[in-house]
Amino acid sequence: MAAEEGTVDGRTLRGQRRRAQIIEATLTIVRRDGATGVTHRTVAKEAGITTSLTLYYFATLDDLLVAALTSVTDAYTQRIRQLIDTEDDPLDGLARLIAESAGPGRERALAERELSTLAARRPALRPVARRWRDHVAELARTQTGDANAIEAFVALSDGLCTAILLDDHEADPDHIRALLRETLSRTTPWPRRPDQ
């Protein structure tokens, strides 16, 4: 019985490793060639496996792209969750996370941005693409209850990530934190309808 359990666990572990290998190959292609470069064939070649094996683990291209985006998004949302749960100043932590897009986190941020943009054309990616925004909004809600300020905060965070990827220099986390804090300090009531 123990031998059978070990075999099942071994197969499961190998399957998880294979999936991770395929996802990493997909992200490599996205970083290098953009999301349009991702096909089962190009991923298989990058991973050094057969195309049929990529199809075994990810039956459709959307399945593959969702898995790749989930991999990147989960890493970001886990860090944001940590900021919400443990940081005295979650804005500082978010500012540093955003600033990483100019340095060591550039390649992953580029892949996430590319796949999130693709979600506008591929509805299967949208729920995963929204996770970053949902978690950033949750972080903002720890600072304010103003719906407009939260919406502006999320938009600013998205915009800063994109701007940093377009720039070719270091990002200043202190400047980013100041911008984020200023956005949250501006509370504006919802416009009243004329009949109110």
C-alpha cells in the first residue's frame, strides 16, 4: 500500500514539475516574443518536449495562457496579501513592489502586463487579469473607504506599472509612495444627479 501511495505521489510530483516547466517556457516566450508568439509548438520547443505533451497538460491555448498569467499574478497577489496582513505601511510595500518593475522584477512584470493586455481580446484571461487590481483595491481599502479614491489608486498603480516598463531608468519607490498616498488623500464625493 505504501509503495502504491509513493508511486501516485511521484506521478503527481512529476506532473506538477512538467506543468511548471511548460508555464515557465510560456513566460519565456511572452517575455522574448510577446503573447502572440505563444503556441503549443513554440512552448514545446522552448521546454524541450513534444507538442503533444503540452496539449496533454493544457488542451487549449487559452488554458496555457491562463496558467501562465495565473503563475505571475499569484506571485504578485500573494505579496500584496502579505502587505495587507503584516505591514505597518502597506503603501510603502506596494510602492517597492511597483518599483521592482524597473529592476529585478522587470521580466515578470513585462510578462504580466503583456498577458493582462491580451485579456482585453481573450475573455478567458480576464478573471485572472483582474486579480492584481482586486488586491490593490483591497490594500487601498485598508487606508480609505472612499470609492473614488480607491478607483483612482488602482488606476494609478496600473499606470505606474506601465510607465515604469516604458521608461529606461530606475524607479523611485519614495516618489511612487508619495503619489499613492496623495491619491488616497483626495476624497471626492460621487457627483449628485440633478434630481437629488
